[in-house]
Amino acid sequence: MNYVLPHIDKLEPYKSGIMPKDHERAIRLHLNESPYPPSPEVLAALQHTSAEVLHRYPDPQCTELRQALADFYQVESSQVFCSNGSSELIGLLFRTLIGEHRRVAIPYPSFALYENVAASYQSETIRIPTDEDFSIDIDQLMACAADVIVLVNPNAPTGLLLPASEVERLARGFDGLVVIDEAYMEFVETDESVIPLIRELPNLLVIRTFSKAYALCGGRVGYALGNSSLISAFEKGRNSYHLNTITQRLALAALKDQQYMKSNAAAVRRTRDAFSSQLAELGFTVFPSQTNFVLCTPPANSQLTAFEWMERLMEQEIYVRYFNADRLRDKLRISIGTDEQMDHVIAQFKAALNYSD
């Protein structure tokens, strides 16, 4: 007898990137991790954590971190929710605000976890195709007959950014819930976040994370900002003690050291732009990115498919991301590492292409 719900039984699990076996040698450019460690303030907070926190339950409301985020974004603490990574938020989003048998519009391609979770709630995903260059048509999004719109901005895995003015037009012009996932926004040099709009738009929810620019992906800290009625729904639907004490303290320390985060984000931008130029010189088609990764199409004359490129790099302990999905099968997504790591990647490409300076 099968005890699994029929619609769950039909699903494929969400596929994360391969986890390298040799952590010492591996160059991990497939998970969009930070190439730099967390702030020294984070490491100090970790060292000063006593054993007592391990036998006491954490604050389920994440009071101190929540207030710090509210102060940072100049909103009320009732408009902030902290979570065990933004992945937990996506689950809570469907559990408390979207529910079953709803129509959720999302540009394609984008972060696949949203489609996966929607299917687990038997909600329909309406894929809104992006243009040939992966740009997103806001008017097409607003015209679809959906209950909810989800927009990852900057988008993943394409790296493209919609200006805040366009996102605002979407949020004001659509009657349903609008979810903006700003996981990579800290890498954008100009301020294109729509967080300030939550003060006046009750249908707008913004999702953020400490995983990327703050280099805390191993700690699993995400947060949402929105109207207090949306946030209170998360409070009602969350698991008990969902964010451990140590992680709360580390996120608080990371948030306080803005100079460190911004310096690292700027370094990533410089490395990304230099790497993109080098790829273009080798004949790669590189899509303009505002994130800590680039999406690229290998040269047509290389006689290697994108999948074969991934395998070839993996033989050298260089891990990049390949997606076996429509419009992405001929492309690679490469996270930005240190200058030294990216130079090593370029050297491997040159060797494979028999390229000489």
C-alpha cells in the first residue's frame, strides 16, 4: 500500500547542486556561495557563544534580530519575519497565504523551488516566458489570469535585474499578492529594492536572505518584509523554535557590519565584470548579470555541449551549474569566486579551446 499522497508521489525532488567529495580541492562555483568568509564580527559572535544556548530553546519570535532588521529598513517589527533560510519562507508562503489550487505566475526561467512547492500544494504554475535575452515583460505578467505573481529580482539563474520602477508598476497594477524575491539584491550597485513600498502596498511581500552577500548560507537565515497582516500569517503557520539561537546571533552580527558586506559585494562585482569580459573574448555569450554569478553559452565552435563542459571542469575539481531544463540546456551558470579561482577557470577554458594569447 502506498501511503504517500498521490500528487506528492508524482513529484521530482528539488535538485540542488552536486556536493563535492573533496572539499579541500574543490572550487565550488555552482551554488552561488560567497567566496569570502562571514564578517569577523560573525566569527567573534560564534566564539563568544556559550554552551548554555544548546540546552535552552531559542526565542521563537527572533525578537532581537527582527527589531534590528526593522530598524535597518525603517519599518515596524510587525512587518518583519525571520526564518530558517528563505526556503522555509517559500513553504510558509504556500502554507499560509497561497494555499491549494491557486494560480501562481512566475517568469521562466527562474528559481525552480517555487514551482516545486506550488506543485506540492496542487497549485498551478503559470510560466510567463521571458524574451530571447531573458528580459521580463511586466505587462505580460500583469495580464495573466493569476492569483499570485512571484518575481525573483535580480532573477536566478539569468542574473538580470528589473528596475524598481517596473517592479513598483507591477505591484500597484496587480490586485493579487505580489512576491518579490530579492536574494541577490545586495550585489546590485544602485538601490533597486522595493522594500520601502511595503509601508503602503498591502499586497507586496519581499523575501531576503543572509546566504549570499552576508556569507551565511550554512547558517540558514532568511527574512520577509511586508504588511503586518501578511507577517502575522507567517507567525501563525511557522514551526515552533524554527531558528536556532546561534544562527540568530550570527545574523545579527552580520547585519551590523555593513561595511564588510558592501566591500565584499563590490569585490564580487569587479571580479564578475572582469570574468564576463574574459568569457566574451573566448567566444562565450554572456548575459549581463547583477548578481554573484553569470549565465553563459559556450562557443558554438567548441564542439562540446554545455553538459560536457560541466563534466570537463568537474574533472579538474571545478564545479559549475548545468540545468537540464528548457532554454538552459546549452548554458552554464558560473558563480563568482575569488580572482584566483576565476583565473583558473579561464585557464581551463583556454586550454580546452586551444586558445593562445
